[in-house]
Amino acid sequence: MTTQMFEGRGHAAVYQKYRFAPGKELQQTILAYLQEKKAIPAELVVDVGCGSGQGTRFLAEHFKKVVGTDISEAQIQEAKDTSSMPNVSYLVCPAEELPFQDASVDVLASFTAAHWFDIEKFMREAQRVVRPGGCVAISTYTVDMSLRYGDCSEKLTKIFRECWDQILKYSHNRLKFVLENYKEIFEALPFPDKKRITDIYDKIPMTVEGVVGYMESASPYQTFMKNDPEAAKSLLQETEKRMLETMGVSSRETPVEFWVRHVCVLGCKGR
């Protein structure tokens, strides 16, 4: 079964506020692949493990009907509560038990979620629900992140990574899929026509508050909070203070460039 790490309403609210949508380079990579494989136009696109709907809303801009699914009722409620396009709907269900008919889905997507799934069962579902000639697009951003701001980018990135390293000590063992650039997920995809891209770099517009909020939204930080709430809160407060001092600013709303590296697994089911 899916590993459930994002269940609480409080965590879901933080997730909605601070998690970012797929960046432009990742979007273009996915759309170009779907064009190449003639999966566009698509009637039905499903975003599995949609969380609070950031990726679902991107898909809705390009496809006729998009359904976001997630095992967390709290996450789905956050997605529903956020204004969305009329071609989007949401369902609570496990990634391994999708409520779609055989060969009915044109594109099956998942953004920064597949490492939480039971990979073997999820891939069986992908094989079942994706129509012949349909496609799969599974991506994640990695822990390879950096910050850019004026002439202090290197120092800023060092402060961020020091904090991130502390948070990652509380990582679930499923982070191994991300650290291995989704290699195991790529190998498990049962479509012979597939590829894995590991060097998609995106610039995400952020503020200092947004960067700190992103770290707060991460599942290892939530585990850290349960184990030692005072230390967890103190770490983020101190990190924010150090970032602002390094940048020579006082406002948490100061813009900063947040660079992330994405990995994307793409596949097309034979006709």
C-alpha cells in the first residue's frame, strides 16, 4: 500500500501554501514527449498522488478532463478548496487501486509522489488503466537544490543545505527512490518504450518565507516535529534569520531564485 505521510489537515494546509507547481522545463519536457508519442489531444488524464493539486492544475491547462487522486482526504480537500478549472475533479483512493476502467486513461501522471507508492502494484495499475498508445509521466524534484540572490548565492545555498541536511536525517527509507533518481521506478515501468531524464533544471520564483515554508512542508520535517518540536521550530527560525542576514534584508517576502533538479520517467504503452 501507499506509504501515508501527508494525512493531517495542518500538514495539508502547509503543503498547499508552499509546494510549488511543476516548473517550466519539466512541463515542456512532459508536453513535448506527449506530442511526440501523439498522446495529445487526450480525453482523460489522471494525476496520481496529486496532493493539494499543484500538478493537477498544470495538466488542466492542456487537457480536456483531468482527475487528481490521492489517498489523503485532507490533501484532496485542500485541492478542492483551491479555485480550479471546470475540467478538474478529485477522488480519494490509493495509487494501487485506481477507480478507472481498463484501457480508459490517455495519460497517467504523478508529480513527486511515486516514491510513496507500492511500486509493483502501482505499475500493474498503470498497465491496466492506460490505453494502448497512452503515456505515463512520473517525475520528482530531487534533493539537489540551490538558492540564488545577488552575490551571496553560494553562502545562501550553504545555509539552506545545512538546514536541509538536518531535516533529511528524519527521512523515510522511501527517499532512496529519489536519491537514486527514480532508477528503480523506471525499471519497474512495464512499457518497452520508455526513457528517464535526470537533468531537468527549473528556476522556481520564491521568497525567503517560501523557501522556509517548503522545508516545513517536507515529510522529514514533519517527522522531526513529532520527535523534537522545539528543535525543529528553532532550526527553521535560525535558518530564516541567517538567510536574511546574509542577503542584507529584513523582509521574509524578499524574492529569491530557488533552483531544483527534476527527474522524469516517461513511457508509452504499445498499441
